[in-house]
Amino acid sequence: MIMKSSVKESVWDYPRPPRLEKIDTELKVIFNGVTIAQTNRAFRVLETSHPPVYYFPPEDVKKEYFKNTWKSSYCEWKGKAKYYTIKVNGKTAENSAWYYPSPVNEFEEMKNFIAFYPQMMDACFVNGEKVIPQDGDFYGG
């Protein structure tokens, strides 16, 4: 279950194909003691049986810590994803964030918005609540 404004959500109630939602929830990502992303104007993607994935606007991310990598992947719903390695004060997380430079039409609004693997970060927060990542890295963990 995912908590949202004291209303329980079930990942089994999420749609397929996925739904893109604009949200004003406070989101924060910390890596090696530095807040590398913080926003209250993100998107979340909801897909049946998967935890929500939050996408930050690029201007709310400290891009000086991000380097494009060779890695890419393909989502049947959103298109081709590209990855970033994050390096802060000597600590590195390879391929720990991703974005869609040319998403399909239904997801065009989230072009270049950035998502993170929470298990690779020090901490991620949604409305002040610390995220507990699921095992693995499929669908963002």
C-alpha cells in the first residue's frame, strides 16, 4: 500500500497503460549528505502492480552532480530512457537516475523530467515521509 494524504492506495488499482499525474507534493532526494533534488511541481506515473515513480523537473535538480551515461532502456508506454550517474563529493551512484528525452505523445509533458532509484540515494522523501524502496530496480525500485 502507498499512503497519500491519509488515503490508502493499492498498486493493484493503478491503471494499465500507466497514468501520468501532475502533483504538488513536496519531494526531496539526498545523496552523500547533499539535497540534489527538491520540488513541489513534479509528475508521478502510476502503473498496475508497481510503486509510483516520481519525476522531477530538470530545473529543480542540481545538474552539476549529474553526468549522462551510455545506458538506455525502453518502456513500451513512455519510450526510450537515458540515464545519469550522480557524483557528489567523491561518492558515485552509477546509472541512478533516468529521464525520457523524447517520450511518446501521452507522456510528452514529462520530457526531460528526472526519476531516481531510491535505494541508490541516501534518502528520498514524499511530503516529509521517508521512502522505503522495494527490492530490485525494476520500475524504480
